[in-house]
Amino acid sequence: MNIDAVRTFLELSRIGNFSRVAEQMHVTQSTVSARIKVLEDSLDCRLFERGPTGVTLTAAGLQFHRYAASMLQLWQQGRSEVRQSSVHDGSIGIGVHITIWRNFMPGWLVSMRQANPGFTLRVEADYSERLTEYVRQGALDLAITHMPRALPGLRIDELSVDPLVLVSSIPRNLSDCDNQNYLHVDWSYGYREEHLDKLPQLQMSRFNIGYGEIALQYLLEGDGCAYLPSLMVAEHLTEGRLHRVADAPELSRPCYLVRQIEAVHPERVDMAVQALKRMNPKLGI
């Protein structure tokens, strides 16, 4: 499939006007129309509804859009890596879940750089579903994440468990934590079930937060309690800025390493895994 046609499709879906897309891409309007027709003929469906004020995506166009965006991203990444290969020994793309990067960075990168100074390193931080999909597509070589989807062609190994501990801005017992001062942080699917099982009294919190860093900053500046990763709060506990709720149960939060079973460049993946082992020999790989 012609990458220029894919790029034109994405621009037209964003701008909604043939003439403006032509101007933006420095081509004629007939070229824009021809590229869209090539795509529609290839897919055997209409991608746009034409109207007097512009165009909008059809249902098929909406469905194709996410694949087109992935195709363009992979093309740009591939082109970049091919160019870099002429001046570097190779490149490797790694991903880390946005809430656990501090557990592995920068130590992992330092270990890889020291062992392989000629490699180009590319690091992405995102959430589990997208990181797993990037590895499946080949956009990343491997990723560390939580709750990865078991997709065909992927190998998933448990690395470690960073327990979630209940911490408070002031000394508290578990009985002092209630739905008025408890910050419920959504740590994803497995956590939700364990939280419901072990802490049914804290299901109706007035605070519901989707990102742990926000909860941490709130506790450092305000009053409350929340479950946060032990590594995230270790220094704050040591220095007395936060307090462990001693009689509260720990909640598990495993980390997983995701990679392709048949990697295009297995030696690069192995290099990254070995660097991870050097950084922390206790990891389960």
C-alpha cells in the first residue's frame, strides 16, 4: 500500500478539505483525489463522505484510520532505523509502563549503553495495552508493563512484584482511613479485584485518581491516604514526609517483560534482557 496515499488519507481525515490538504502537502488537488481513490479501490469501500463543505470519514474510514496511523508510524520508525544503521551498530526500541519507569530507568539504559555503546536506544513510556500492541507490531522490541494482553506471537515473563502499600500524610491506622480521606488510585484490572476483596470498606472514596504521581503529590501537600508502589514512596517514608499504615494489607502489582517469540533481531532483544539482568540479578528472567 502506498505510504503517500496513507499519509494523504490521514491528512484529509484531519483537515476535511481536498484543496487545503493539497496546499498542505504541496501537491495538486487531483493528486490528493487520485491517492484517496487508490486506497478506496484497494480496500473496496468508500472512506469519505463528500459534502458541500468538505469530507467526513465513513464507518469504514473510521475503522481504517487507526490502522493507517499505525502503518505511518511503523514506516517512519523503519525509515529512521534504516538511516541510523549506516552510522550505528543497530537500534533497539524499549517500552516501559508510564507508572513504573522509575523502577528500571535510568539503570537499564546505563547498563545497555555501557555494554553496547554503538547502539541507538529509543524509549517509549505508555500504558499496558498500547505497549503490548507496539511489541506485537514490531514498533518496539520489548516492553515492561502490567497486565499485558496475551496476544499470539508474544512471550510474557513475570519480572518482579512491586507491592502497593497504604501510606498516609499523617500517622494513621487502617481504621482511620475512610471514604472521606482515602484516595482510590486505579492500578488496573488485577488490582481492582484484590482491592475489592481485601478492602471492601474503601470502595466509595470521594477521590478517584487514574495516575499515581497525582496521588503522591496530593499526599505530600494535603491530607489523605492512598495505595502507592513501595519504590515510589520509599524515600518519602524514610524522611518522614509520609507514613506507612502498618496494619493495612499489601496489594500485589507484578511487572512483566513482553517480547516477540520470533523477534526480527533476537540478538538485540537478548542484549537488552542481559542488561536488565545486570541491573537487577533478582528479576525473574
